[in-house]
Amino acid sequence: MKYLIVGLGNVGAEYEDTRHNIGFLVMDKLAQDYDATFKDGRLGFTTEFKHKGRTFCLLKPTTYMNLSGRAVQYWLNKHNIKAENLLVVLDDLNLEFGTLRMRGKGSDGGHNGLKNINQVLGNNKYARLRFGIGNNFGKGKQVNYVLGEWTEAENEKLPELINRAASMCTSFGTIGLQFTMSQFNK
């Protein structure tokens, strides 16, 4: 059984430690935990590992956030993975910092990466793991906040949260969506 786990983010040193790149950070943690190395592939950095009889294909799209759907569709097709075995990890302004919420489908919630994936796939019936980044910004400052670096207080809590998010990704592939949601969603 194969799973495609996609971490959304933007490529480039200027985006590396920003809130919008939490998907990339979770993919990096999974790769580190399973001694997997990312390779520069078509439309993204990819790697894979085996865990409990399942193959996890990790993807960090290089298409930039707003065009993530192209990369997702390409790698789903390349690995012949069904949409029910797709999990997208992304930042979410609508959740308090540190809130991790997995869902089996849903709206894009104003997230341009999800919006593009929905358009390209033609539906929103795939799992997503939303990583709350909060919305502590003034009017008209959303872009600066999302593309801003973590605060010192957030940085202290980030490793534990990234570990939890990575565990949710492997749980999705091993015990399934419903049990993962029951066990991890708070």
C-alpha cells in the first residue's frame, strides 16, 4: 500500500523558516526519522520510506504554493496512488498556533495551495493535516505574518509540534484516517 504525503511550502532560503513552510518542516522531520534523503525530482523534492508494511512517498512541491496541484497530480499519477491515500500538510491561519487538525475533506479555507490542489484534482476529497499558525497580525499584514519567521515562544514549542504532526502522517497510513483523527485531533 502506497501513500503520498505532501508538505506545502515555498522553495528558497528566504522562505525556509517561515510559518508558510510548516509542511516542508514536517516532511523534513519524517525524512530524518526514517533516514530518507530528498532528491530533486519533477515538480518537487521527493523521497520515500517503508513503515509497517506501507510505502510513504514524501513530496515537497517546487511549484510554489499557488501551483501545488500540478505537483500533487503528477506524483499521484506517477506512483499510481489513489486520492484516499493522499495527505496534504499545510499551515492554517484559522487555527490557534499549535493546533493540529486532520480532516478527510473540506474547503480550502482561503489557503491558495489547497485551492489549487482542489482545482487540479477536481475535488476536495483528500485528507489534510492543518497546522495552526494563529492569526496574530494587524489589518493588511497577513502576507507578512504568513511569510514571517516564528517567534521565540513558537520556536520553543515547534519541535514537539512537528514531531506530533509527523506521527499523525505515519498514523494516517497505518491505522487510517478515522482512528488518527480520534487519537490526535483535540
